[in-house]
Amino acid sequence: MGLKVLTFTAAAFGLGAVLTGCTGAIRVDRAEAAYPPIGDFVQVTGGRVHYVQEGDGPDVILLHGAGGNLRDFTFSLMGQLTDRYRVTAFDRPGLGYTDRAPGVATGPFATEGESPAQQVAMLREAAAALDIENPIVVGHSFGGIIAMAWATSSLDQDLPTNARAVVSYAGVLMPWPGDLGAYYTVNGSALGGAVVVPLISAFAPPSRVDEAVANTFAPQDPVPGYIDYIGGALALRPTTFRANARQVNTLRPHVVEMVRHYPRLTLPIEIIHGTDDLTVPIIVHPEELIKIVPTANLVRLQGVGHQPHQVDEAAAIAAIDRAAARSMP
């Protein structure tokens, strides 16, 4: 009897795994058909980087946040910059249609995430291949810490791709107290990556994805058309889901190390940040950064949540223009 129970249990688990895998694969195909790559690819060490590049003028690089992709910027903001800048939006490593960084374990049971330095190395190589020089590096949310890593990674090097300025839109900039909660702890773990992530990828209703995106706008409503355009379903692909969870889950020690180098930064840093941002609180991140980086300028957007560049495009564009003006020779 015990053997029969064990056999039926194993069969049930096996059937469940097959069902999850098949359902997940169908959803991946549908997501990629609905939201295909909208740019080009550049080959770098270890894989490809997906990018969109438009306009003429000084170089501006746009880096999206956690779980996102470059559509965050091509939705509206990018088109308002291309009359005076050459703008390049990248999918960060592991997200959108950019490959994982070389040397990072990617299996279901792995827990490693691309560090800010590893992401910057991959994106710098892409920037060099595209002849991008002295860019203004702009980052939203998680992209903010990648923009800061772009600046700190070249403090002792004179490279053509060095940032001339950094712009942060609600960016992660400083270490935070406490942990990130069960969502990232579980999904970034070995068990979560192998078991929980495939289940969420296969069976999470699309409405939950839309709700998660809408929550980042709170207390504002999402900009009309944004949720339909951004391609939230791409974030549910198992490979993308794992990459994002692991990057976030392993980020804090890298930020702690980066902060040691912040006082050496001399390039202009422009920050716009909502006072009602609950995802990346203003008092934890930019309010602390400006205490140790004299070149950082903070514009506080009263009552704005975690999507300042979407709900106040004028402020977002003005921050880039200020960074450009301040970084002129």
C-alpha cells in the first residue's frame, strides 16, 4: 500500500510538472508574440543586448527598473528627447530581450543575480560597439543603481563610455534597512527558482501583472495606454522572472560597497523623486545620497509615487537638460 501511495504521489507531481511546463511554454510564446523586440541587437561578450536608438546629438542612455524593459521609455519619453539627443534605451541583462551576463549561473536552482558591476560591464561593451561616447546615463528605480554603478565603475579609468552625468528617476541609490520581504526571498531562493517561479509563470492571472504595474503609479493612476504597451507578460517568463528576482534579492551588499565610493564622484547627478514613493522611499535613498555627494541635486515631486518620469514628463526632461548643461566643458 505504501508503495502504491508513493507511486501515485510521484505520478501526480510528475503530471503537475508537465502541465506547469506546457502551460508556461504556451504563455511565453504568447507574451513574445504580443510584445516582440522593437529594436536591434548588438553582440557582446556572452550574448546579445537589445536596444532602441534614435535621434542626434549628445548621447543619453536610458535604463529601466526591476521587472521592466526598454518599452518603459519608448512609450513616450524617448520621443521627446530625440530632437536634441541621441537616445539609446537598453534592456538590462536578463530582462526584456537582453541575455544574462556572462559567467552568471542561470539554472532553476541557482541564486546568483547580475551585480550592478556585471550589468554595467555588459552594457558598456554594447555602448562602445554603438560608438556611444560620454553619455548622460539615466535610470529608473533599479536602473538608478545601475546608473550610479556606471559612474563609480570608471572612477580610476578614462574610457570613452564614461558617464558625463547621471540622472535618477525614483532610483535605488543607497542601502535600505531590513529585508525585501517574502516575495523576493522566496523567488530568489533555489527552491523558489525551481518550483515557485514556474508555477507563478504558468498560472498567475494577467490581471495580477496589471495590478502590480498600477501599484507602482500609486497614488497616481497609470498613464492611459501604458499598461497595454509595457509588456508586463514578458516579466512572467521563467528566465526573466528568475533573473529579476535574483538581481533584486542579491543587490544590497553591492550597494553597501558602492556607497564607499560615492564621495569621490564629481560628475553632475540630477534626481527627481516622488515624496509619496513607497517602493523606493525618498528618505532612504536620495535624501541620504545628497548628504555625501555634493554634486547631487534633488527635485522633490510632492505627492508623486514611483513613476515620476511617466506622470511628470516635463520634470523628467528638465532633469536631463540640467544634467547636460551642468556637464558641458
